[in-house]
Amino acid sequence: MKLVDQQKEIGTTTQQQDGKTVEKHYIEVNPSKWSKFVTGLLSGFGYGIGLTLGTAVFLLIIGVIISKVNFVPIFGNFLSDVIKSAQGSLLSK
């Protein structure tokens, strides 16, 4: 089946521009199943790679910001309190 046979006109609009009539035709092309599969596969790969790289860049920026702030002692003290609390509750049982 040729590409021309698969095309279907879905609309026509007529506009006036500078005293001239301009007619626009909109054509819908129905691709084959193989073409849809390849397009979907490539778009899925692109989405996955983009999401992975975006997450890596975001985490890198957050890591650099946190390393510049003296945040570790505050977080370390909080974490040690949580561990002591958990160990105390385990020993009391």
C-alpha cells in the first residue's frame, strides 16, 4: 500500500491574506505498525536516557550544594540520636 493511499484529508481551511484567498489542507498519515513500533521504542529509550541524565545532574547539583554547607554535623547528631533511641528500645524488650 502506497503512502498516498494511507493519507486521509481531515480538514480544509480558507483564509484571506492581503486580498488573496489561501487554502490550507490538513493531511493525516497513518504509519504502519512497524513504524509505530520503532517510533515508540526510540521515544522510550530517549525518555529513559533523558530521565536518567536529568536525575544525575539534579543529584550532582544537590550534592555540591550540601557539600558547601556545613550540614554533616547536624545530620550526624540527629542520626546518632535516632540510633541511640532504637538501641534503647531494643534493649528494654
